[in-house]
Amino acid sequence: MSARLQDRTALVTGSTDGIGAAIARALAAEGAYVIVSGRDTARGEKVVAAISERGGRASFVRADLAAGLPAIGELADAAHRLAGGPLDILVNNAAMLITPGPTADVGEDLIDQALTVNVKAAFLLTGLLAPAMAARGSGAIINLGSISGLFGTSGSALYSTTKAAIHSLTKSWAGEYGPAGVRVNTVAPGPTFTDKIAAMRDHLAPMIAALPSRRPSTPEEVAAAVVFLACDDASNIHGATLSVDGGRAAV
Ligand SMILES: NC(=O)c1ccc[n+]([C@@H]2O[C@H](COP(=O)([O-])OP(=O)(O)OC[C@H]3O[C@@H](n4cnc5c(N)ncnc54)[C@H](OP(=O)(O)O)[C@@H]3O)[C@@H](O)[C@H]2O)c1
């Protein structure tokens, strides 16, 4: 185990599964104490157990980010309590992935839910946790964006809107918290084969075939980018977007 994040504390939202679970494992492998969070306690405890088996440190805190401020406030309080003070690292990863379809078929409830989970939760959680990092004078916040937030994607207007908002928040927060020593950056994955996304491999095949890399990312490749931005190797990187997309954003 290397130790670029020894004695650091991290909260990763949506880390019971997929990319978030890989981020939690990767941060812990670098020595961080990781707070794993999501709605599914069984999956969350499994991620914690896997980290512990490899000699890492982690705890699970259940939170439904769709529930708004009471739940998000409780998550922030639990994170401060478990970390024993301000966090060192916040990863705003949780998001609803939305089945593509025509804009006219998207109902108001889905719009509200997607904006709540994908945007409002990160906004409120950062507002609750970043000021303590700033008061201490150090911290790293990494937001999970997407290539869908960088390009217009026909049939994914709602999901793309939420991800574009995340890209925008990174830049605003870099300006707001950077002067106090808190670095805020985005990792923007392209198609990344979690179990869920790998099941859509036929649908994604044409997009993947057009990538310079000709292959999807793995969750571990996305997690490695998050670890880089979280640790001191990235000490003067603020407001950046690090794409892990096989070259999609460039070509
Ligand atoms: N996979 C890709 O190809 C891809 C590409 C570009 C960007 N991204 C971005 O990468 C991030 C992770 O994506 P992923 O593919 O790993 O997604 P995923 O497999 O669907 O995992 C989503 C995570 O978010 C949590 N979550 C969902 N709704 C929640 C809620 N209401 N409250 C709390 N937690 C909630 C889930 O945990 P529970 O079920 O336990 O609540 C789960 O741990 C997202 O921000 C996504 O937009 C992914």
C-alpha cells in the first residue's frame, strides 16, 4: 500500500457501487480513512469490508440524497463526527443515471429528482463541508462530471443538463474556495464499464468504436484520476476538468 493520502479523511457520495466504490477503494489504498455513503446499507457495508480486508480504514453512512436537506445535513454532521473535524477530501460522485429518451417524454417528477440528486445534493453538501475546510486552509473537492456535460447529447437532455451544472459548479467553487486553500476539480468520465453500464455494451458500441482508445474506461481508471486530484501531486490544480474518456473530449 502506498501512502499519498495517509491520515487524510474522505467522504465519497454514491460509493456503494460502480465508480464511487472504486474511488473509495482507491483512496483507502493510499491511506485515507474513507466514509462510504449511499442508500443501500448491504452494498455499502460490503465496500467497507473489502477495504478493511486490504488493511484500509472505512465506515458506512447511509444517506438518501433525494431526501434533501435534512438527510444531507445528517450526512455532513456524520462526516464531521467520524473525521473528527473538517474533511480533507470530498468526492461528489452520486448521481442518477437516466435512461435516454425524447425530451417530451420526461416528466416533471423525473426532472425534479434528477436535479435534486445530481446537482442540489452536491451543492448543499459542499456548502455544508467546504467552509470548514476553508477555515482550516486546506482540502480537495472532486466533482464527477461527464462527457455528457461537455457535449450536446441527443436523447439525454436531462442527464446532460445535470452534468453540465456540475462542471459549472467546479469552476465557481474553485473561485470561491481556492483562495482559502481548497482545490476544486472535475473528473469527467466517458463510457465506463461498471456492471450497470457494461450491460449496455451493444448500445454503446458505436460510440466506443469512435474513441481514440477504442475502449471504455474501467472504474479503476476513473478512480486513479480522482486520487491524483485529491493528493498533493495536484497541489496547484484548481478548477480543472480531467477527462477519463479514451480521448472523446479531444476528438
Ligand atoms: N459509468 C459511466 O459510464 C459514467 C460516465 C460518465 C460519468 N459518470 C458519472 O460517474 C458517477 C458514478 O457513476 P456510476 O456509473 O458509478 O453510477 P452507478 O453505478 O449508478 O452508481 C451510482 C451511485 O450513486 C448512489 N446513488 C444514486 N442515487 C442516490 C441517492 N438518491 N442517494 C444517495 N446515493 C445515491 C448509488 O448508491 P445507492 O444505490 O446505494 O443509493 C451508487 O452508489 C456519476 O456522477 C455519473 O454521472 C459515469
